[in-house]
Amino acid sequence: MKKIALAAVLAGVSSMASANLLNTDNLYVQGNVGYSKLQAKEAGAKFKDSNPSFTIAVGKDTGNVRYVGDYTYFGKLENNEQLNAGFFKAELSAQSVGFSAIYDFQPVSGFTPYVGGRLGLNYLRLKNEARANNGTVAASLDSKKAQAGAGVLAGVQYSINPQLAVDAGVEYNYLGKVGSNDQVKLDQYGAKLGLRYNF
């Protein structure tokens, strides 16, 4: 298994080199802030919450296609319930390191529409606690998982000048499963506004 993984990494590096991604021409950095909605599904029930999110990214522009590495904080989902026997509180947070391939369409009046796909390694944390009415902790869980996920994105960039562009986009990401038996499935929907600087 280790040999197969090493071969895959070497093949990836080789393909990046052949695609001329390792030189420093046409590099850019981008920062995004936005709105992120997390949706958790468990045993047929859905729980949703919205939070601010942010992304820091480094990209390589190769013409019509861009390759981007990023760190993204997707936010957290909180669910609090008052029960007959006590109180239940749950908190689920998500952050990710990802790689995207983005296709840029033909610019029109400085506006460049784009679509893309993203693969991510997502760090998920689920904490929950049930307390009886007298304050006694009846049950608690702190589950941490690194999960592979995938997503799609679309948007438009507007070039202010050759070095600077404004970005507006939407995204969907499947973030993976978390919990003691991986019983909670997590999806993310978001809208972002960002600023891109080209070197």
C-alpha cells in the first residue's frame, strides 16, 4: 500500500512538472470571506446552521485553467434542545485543506465567469453533551475525523487592473461523515466574495 501511495505521489509531481505548474510565473494569492451553511444529516433528521467563513488560497494561472491550493474554514453548526429529562447540546465544526481545478471562460468587459471542482481533506469535530435536569452529565462525545471530500464551485472575477481582481462565487462541498459510528453526514453550501492579487 505504501509503495502504491508513493507511486501516486510521484506520478502527481511528475504530471505537475510536465504541466509547467512548478515555475513561479502567473502565480496569485487570493483571500475570500463569505457565508457558509452547514447541513448535518443523522438518522433521517436534518440540522442546519449558518456562519461566516474564510479562505486563503495560492493559485497558478495556466491560461484557461487555474490550479488552486487553499485552506478554508467552513464554520460550525450548533444544535441545542431542551428535553423533558434535561438538555442536549451539540456543536460540529469543519475546516479543510483543498485543491481545485478551475476553468475560466472567455472574459467579457473585464468579467471572467468560471466553474471548477475541488478535492479536500476535511477536519471535522463533533462535540455533544446530554445533561439531566439536575445538571448531571448523562452522556458526552468528542469525535474528531479527517475525511476526504469533494465539491463544485462557480462564479465570476472582475479585473480591476492586471494585478488585482475581485471575485464572487458560490460553492457546494460534501465534507464527509463524523461521529462515533460515522452516523452524521455533513454538507456545506456557501457564497464568497474575495480579492485576488497576481504576481
